[in-house]
Amino acid sequence: DGTSVRVTERGVAKVQGIFISRLVDGGLAESTGLLGVNDEVLEVNGIYVQGKTLDQVTDMMVANAHNLIITVKPANQRNTLQRSTSGRSAVPALDPETDSDGGTDTSR
């Protein structure tokens, strides 16, 4: 059902969403810095993952591993970023609800 569990100061809390819990040492995501622990996965190849289970999202990623594009909300930033394994680029996907800077590209 897309629920994750987090350990907090007050104990264990359920949170909605799919989050990156760890990265492979020396892997592409870690070495490029394009993904980070606690980043929230929002889309896989343009398909929203809200309400999907971890198994469903994992299957989506495996099925598209040769050209995987995931959109994440970084744990330490307010903008969402679209990250691609094919081009190894990060392109901000601005959220009109939270962005008030007129769409300035901050990826450069």
C-alpha cells in the first residue's frame, strides 16, 4: 500500500511513500550523488508510484532498468529532481505548489 516505516525519536512511525533506504557502495547512485538515503520516489518512467507497494515499484524499476528515469523528492531539498540512469543527469521538476522562484533552474 505504499507505506514505509521510519524509526523516529518517539519510536516507529508509518509514513506514506516509497523512500530510498540504502545505496550500493560504489554504485552509480552513490558515486554520482544523484540519489540519497531518505529521498522519496515519486515516479518511475513517468508513472506515479503513490499508492503502489514496494514490490510493484521495484518491479517497475527492474522492467525498465536499461533506461530508467525516476523522479524523486530529495530528503534535503524542496524541489523534486528527475534522475536518469541513461543520461546520468539531474533535471529539476518544479512543484508549483511549493516553488515561488518562477521556475529558476538550480541544477547548474
